[in-house]
Amino acid sequence: MIRVRCLGHIETSLGKGELEVEGDGVEAADIVEKLREMAGGRRAGFDSFNTLAMVGEGEAFVPASRSRKLRDGESLVLIPFSHGG
């Protein structure tokens, strides 16, 4: 299982801040797309282009620009670019 933590309006769109995704070798962009489907598709307000992904101890990237497979047991944090702070 891959533990996914969602912040900002991604959490609001999904109605929860944490969830687990099954899979080993799943692309971060595919996880974002799966969450978009759960949140209502095009109306979700986030996608692989406007979301920052952080894995483990701070490896950060935009899922649309970098191919990164997540392994069973890893953690992924998704932060929308529009997230306040």
C-alpha cells in the first residue's frame, strides 16, 4: 500500500486528507488521476500539472513533468500549487 496525504483543496475535493492506494510501481501521475476520478473528474480543480508531489524525506516534483514510480510502503504528499501558507 502507498499512503497518500492530501493538502489544501485536494483534501477538500476528496473529503479526506489521507488514504491508501494499492500497488507497487505505480506512477505518481496515475495516483493523481485516480484521485481526480474520485473527486469528480474535470471539476476536481487539481491535476498532474498543478500539483506538487513529495515522496519520503522531501523528494519533490511535479507528476506531469517527471516519471516517478512509488513502491509499496512509500508515502506520497500531494500539495496543490494554490495551497496557502
